[in-house]
Amino acid sequence: MKKLKYALFTGCTAKQSTPEQYMSTFAVAEKLGIELVELVEASCCGASHLQDYDDFLSLVLNARNIAYAEKHGLTMVTICNTCQLNTAMTKHRLDNNSELKEKVNEKLKEVGLEYKGTSNIIHFLYAIIDDIGLDKIKEMVVTPLSQFNIAPFYGCHNIRPSELQNESHKTAENPYNPRSLDDLIIACGGNSVDYVEKNKCCGFHVELQAPHTSAVLSGKAVAGAMDNNADWMVTPCPLCHLKLDTQTNHLSEAIGREIALPVLHMQQMLGLALGCSNEQLGFKHHIEKVNFI
Amino acid sequence: MSTHTITTQQVNFKVFRFNASEDYLPYYENYTMEVTSEEVVLDILNRIKWELDGSFSYRRSCRHGICGACAIKVNGRSTLACKERMNDMIELFGNELTIEPLSIKRAVKDMIIDKGDFWQKHDAIHPYLISDVQEHPEHEHLVTPKEAEELLEADLCIQCGACHYACPVVEVNSDFFGPAAFAKAYRFEADVRDDAHHERLQELHKEKQGLWDCVKCFECAEACPKDVNPIDKITKLHQMLFSEGVATSNVATRHAVAFKNSIAKFGVLDEGGMILYSEGTSIVKHIPLAIKMFTKGKIVPPWGITKSENLDEIKKLVASSSTAKF
């Protein structure tokens, strides 16, 4: 099989507040035989906030990021749900509106770039499911996670809006009954925990303006996982990770009960199963101690 | 052709039952039924009532997807019972289906809920044209097709409540207007005939009602049976606040603007600097967490940020493409 090669859009968070996600992405890619070309020229995706303020600028900046992936002739892989949403949304809007695409390209021309629409945008989770396959991943597991009950937390911007999300990957996802992360847990040998909040919102995007709402939503997610006997949680989104891992005291206060669980990035879970070292997976950067390794 | 063949399959339904005037707690009744490929969800509700239990209660009226009365949830997914084909539900969820009202905590009897909060919020945004209409106009008040397109089909809303009761913020914050009310507000904000443009926007901007408290989860877009896409309208209202000069400085507006500033400077985000810009002096409340994160290597100081390569391109694009002002 030809070696898989992707253009990696890390997003901002992996390079700052979740360094463990950056490290574990590369560690896992090596184990899976994936070559990652980091898009070092890329800017922030706007995280749905720039979009509230300056929609056209956000389109131009995201189109620029995609143009760099296109220059490499590679599929763009994201490791943050919100990067995935905003980049894929840009692609969708430009590919379906030639007038808008022309306007954006007029701007990109000023810096010698062009958005063509030739690169697919896909989150790492779906890229490995589509291009490697769960069966193959299962074969590669050296340390099955069979003693763990693992609660998947999907994060909104990988599953909704489903029409947009399902454009990027072959494995259709039902946002009301998502399977991808559950299936990855099972492929890693773990027991996937079913709970109501697994496809719900963590509240990250209103953390500053509505801290109580934000904390209640995250708090309910951790509580739901705990009530269904989860040993730990796993998520494909670094923003969800920040909510669930870094401030359990706030979450506990908001929902009126003590809660806390270790929360792993999907790359860390996969890394554990594929035999990466704890150092490679960056567990020392967690706030909630990863107490089982 | 197979599309003309009526097929039948067995489905197990778990149906929410509750009578607020008699029951202390709700319960679920199980029904096993043969479902044909011709049926919609409303047919199942009808058959439960007509064939199995006459006391089963639900709202229905037009049977054409325009009155919005029959919205319920199937396996947690909001749906208009009269429009949703059973085959599609089985394809999505399999043969075990749970039928519930839009909001369990607002249940009055079985599928019937008290939508009082929905209508109260709907009314509060002044959901009508506010305009000095001449009694005897000399000319027609023409709206061009291009102007009508600006509504972005927000006028297709049938007030079924599917998005409102799918919204996680509505569940947590009872002051939050919710996606339906905001989409309706947009419908009139975008109408060229409306004269209350500024006033309505200003009211929406007030913090308590929470135009800025939308968590961007897209539950509303997913739930809407008419493809109104309420979150898109909420984003449009945010943009309008800035473009119309109505936005005042608060933590949410500063946060949106901080993205542009940070991108212009670094290409990427200066996470710490942005929180400082957004919060102002309120930054102190974040200090304990910041210390904890710093000790775990989760905070990069401004001088340690890896800037985007070819940053000059980004600076140039921000200067030439930016249209918003604050």
C-alpha cells in the first residue's frame, strides 16, 4: 500500500494549551505509517468567533490555509473539531458559490495564491477510519485497552451540521447516534461507554461570556460518563478537552456535585493501544491526573 | 421497481407516557407494531391512539408540515411527525425507537408540552413588521427578489419549537431567547420594509437575553424540519450588530474582535493575550487556573508563540479583506 500522506492543519490549541495533543498526533502517525506535512503557514481558522465579526476575512484566511494544502497536492487533516468546521464550511461555501470564490481569489491573488477546491478537508479521526480502516487498526494494537471503560465525547463540530460533516468522509455519521469514536475505542480493545451526553455540547465557545452555562454543560458530560462507570473519557477535540480536563472544580461547583475523570485525546488513546511511550503521549501536561498509566 | 413495493417490518416502540394531573412520575409504554414503508411517524401516533390506547395524547393538525403542531422527538432527534418517514427513522436508528415529547420537563400529557416559554420569547422580539404604512399609498411598496433573498428563508419557520427544545442553552439559562426567536428576529431585521431595525437589534444585544450566549453547537440547524438553519441567522445577527454599529463593548464582542487582532499580529492566536483583551480587569478570576495551566506547560507567553510562516501574507490579507469595524 502507498504510504499515507496528509497536510496537517494543527490549529492554534495544539501548539499552545494542549501540547500533548500535538505530540501524540505525530507519535500515532508514525505508528500508523502516516507522513504528516505540517502547514506551518496556516493561520487561525477564526474558531467561529472571527466569523461573528468579519465573515469575509474569515473566508479569505481559511481559503489561504486550504490553498497551501492544495499546493502540496494533499488532503488537509485537522485535529480540532472547530478547525474542521470552519475550514470545511469555507470549502463548502466557495465550492458552491462561484461569485464568492472569485471574490476570495481576488484577495488571495494579492499574495500569489489561489483557492481551487482540490483538497478534501477531514478530521484525523475520520481520515484514519476511512484510509486505514478499523480492522487494520485493530490488527496493529499491541496493548489492548480491555480493562477500561472509555466514554467517548464527540464534540459538536465533528458531527453537526451533519450534511456538511458527511461531505468530508466516507463513513456517514448520525449525529444522534454517532459511532466513529465508539468504534475506535472498540478497535483499541476498550469497552465503549454509552451515555446521553456523548454527542452533546461542552460549552467551550461561551466560556467567557456565559461561564455558568459553559460549566453546567461540561459538568453534565463528565457526570454522565461517571454515572455509567467510565474509567476515563476520550475526545477528538482539544477545545472539549480543555473544558473537561482543566477546570473540574468549576464544573463540580456548577452542577453541585464532585466530578472528575481523566480525559484523553483520541490520539493518546490510540497511542496507548499502539504502544507509544507515556512521554510521547504527553500525559504530564494534563491537569486531571491520568492515574491509570 | 422496488420503490413501488410496500414493505413491512416489525418495530419496538418505547413511548413516553405522563399525565400531569394524575401521575407522580412519567413512565414508558412498550408497543410492538408492524410498520409499512408508506407510513410517517404521525401514522404510528394515530395507530397507538386508535388501536391500542385511546388515552394517548398528542397534537396534530395540518398533516402537511406547515402548522408545526406535531413536533416530537424520536430517539432524541426532533422531528415533525407528519413529515418524517418511518423508513428513514428505521434506517437512522434501527428497529428500537423511543418516542418522546420535545421537552420532557414541560410535558403536560404524553406528547403534549407547555410551550409557554417558547411563545413568550417569540413575542418578546417583536415578531412583526414595524413600519409607518400610509393608509392610501400612491405606489406599491416593492420588494425586489434580491431583497427578499436576504431573509435567507428565515420566513419558512413554522414555530414548531423543534430547535428551541433541542438547544442546550435553553435548558440551562431560562433567560436565553433561543434559536427560534433569534431566527424570527433576523427575519424582520433583514426585511427592507421594517423600520425598527436599530431598536430591535439593540434589545437583542442586551446580555441577559443572550444573543452572545449561543454555544454554536448546531443542534438547532440539525433539528429544524424546514431547514431554517437558526444558527446561521444568529451569526448574521452578530455580524449586523457590528456592521450597524450597535455592538457595544462587552466580553463577547471584544473576544470576537480579539481574533482579528491576534491573527494580524501572529497569524495564530495568542491565547493568553486574547483572554486579557476580552476580559479586561476581570482577568483576575482566571489567574488560579492560569497558574495551574502554566505549571503543566499549557500556557505559552507571547514571546514564545510560533508565528505563522509567511506572516506578511496574512497581514496583507487582514488589511485588504477586512470589512468589519468596531
